[in-house]
Amino acid sequence: MLYLREGNWIFIRMDDGEDFYKILYEILGIYKIDAGLIIGGAGMLRDFEIGWFNDKTESYETERIKTPCELLSLNGNISLKDGEIFAHIHTSLATPERKAIGGHLFSGVANNTVEMAVWKFDDILLEREKREGFRPLIGKNRRGFEPS
């Protein structure tokens, strides 16, 4: 793993075999990032789980894919959920047949590498609203200003 910070930008490189979320949460903790954006990512994932939120059942339908796939896109946000740092990430990947798949990313292992960028918010606090099922994102200004 490699991580570098310049101002509010954090660059992260995960190496082959590293657990995606373990590394991400470790780095978010080091820099105390509880609000921000995952701007993009490139590389490959294997043994990953993606899902689709079924709004009728208010639960995710998931699928585990063991085959290495190319990252086409990786984006999301970072907030607090039940007082803990939480990364909400969506991804698109290409299978070896070059077919696109995607959804909410639950887990994964870096295959060769994953390279990504995170932008840290200073004055915005993002939190997941406490309730059953879907938990929408709410925001507050850390300096006391109300959101519009």
C-alpha cells in the first residue's frame, strides 16, 4: 500500500492481495476523514461482492464474483454511520469478456493494483440518518451554518 496527502487530496494505491475496505478504512482513520468524496479509481478487483438495493424489500441483493475484473469506475462518499466512518461506494467493472457489471461495492481484494483519489471535506459533516432500511445522507456545516 501507498498513500500520500496534499492538502485535502489523498492518493491511495493498494497492492495485489490487499483487502480493499481494510486498507481504505485504515487510511481514512489515519487522516481522520469522516466526510469526503471518493473521486475515482483504476485497477482491478477480484473476489468482490457487489449489490443492488431493492427498494421494495429495503435490502440489498448481492453477488460475489471471484474472477478478476477491471475497474471502469469507482466513486462514492465518506460519512459517519452510527458514529463510525462509513464509505458508500459504487463501482463499474469489466469482466474478462469485456461485459460491464456494477453496483454497490461491499467487499473486494485488489488484483495487481487499485489506485484511487479521495477528497476530504473540512467544514461539512456527513452522516447517515438513523432509521430502519434505507439510511439517507444528511449534511451539516461544522461551523454551525444550516444546509440550504
